[in-house]
Amino acid sequence: MSSKVFNVLFLCTGNSARSIMAEALLNQMGTGRFRAFSAGSKPAGQVHPRTIELLERNGISTDNLRSKNWDEFAGPGAPQMDFVLSVCDKAAAEACPVWPGQPMSAHWGIEDPVSSGSDHDVQQRKDFNEAFATLKSRISFFLALPLDKIQKISLQNELGRIGKEQA
């Protein structure tokens, strides 16, 4: 098995919920094999409180999580990405950034739980839990891929397939 640590960037619009959850999940679940980051095309400027609450309730570290612009990862000195995965939801008409360069990319669209109601809304809590479960499932599939043995074209196909899987 390769000792390479793969860098993964999760993108969405606001970088306050979905991409932050994915970053935290992959950093915990893929320790030693992956280093995850997240960013948004129009970052909210802060991580949604319900995201922090959900991650902490599930025993996932929230240290160093912050809402940031995806331009931070496009400039000089930024870590070189191996994978760029967008988690924005086309159905919500969000503007998902297009990532230039050579990393493998895929779209893992997930509905935005922030847009489903107020911070005290029962439906929003349900939507956050559902987004978290979907991301956890997809990341589990991603971690099971034999990255050091699979050909690039097959890997690209698998990344796309994972994004179409349901939790």
C-alpha cells in the first residue's frame, strides 16, 4: 500500500455545512491516508452552529474548522489537491465553482440543510442529520477504494458513481 497522503478539497457554495462536514469526516475517518480541506465559492464567513453541534455530538473534532473561499486553494503555496469533490446541490440552483487543474473531480450533490428552515426548525435538524449520514456513507465508499491499485480512468468512474449513491 502506498504511503502517500492524498489531499482532498470539498467544495460548496457557503462552506458552512456540507463541505465542512465532509472535511471533518474525512480527516477523522481517513487519518494517515487523507488530508481534507473545504471551501466555498461564496463562503458564509462562519461555520453553521448546527454543523458544529452535529460533528461534536458524533465525536468528530471541530478544531480549526472555518468557512473559507475556494480561492485560498488556487494560489501559490496552496496544497496540491489530488481530489476535488463538489457537494453543492444543482436542484437548489447553487453556483458550484469549477476547479481548474489536474486533480480528479466529481460531483457529490447534497441538498443544502442550511436553506431548509430556521436554526430552530425540526425540519432543518432532520436535513442536517440526513446530509451528515449521506456524506459519511459516501466517504466510507471512497475510503474503501484501492487508490494505489486502481487505474485513473476507473477511479474517475468510481468517484462519479459514489456521488450518485444514496445513503
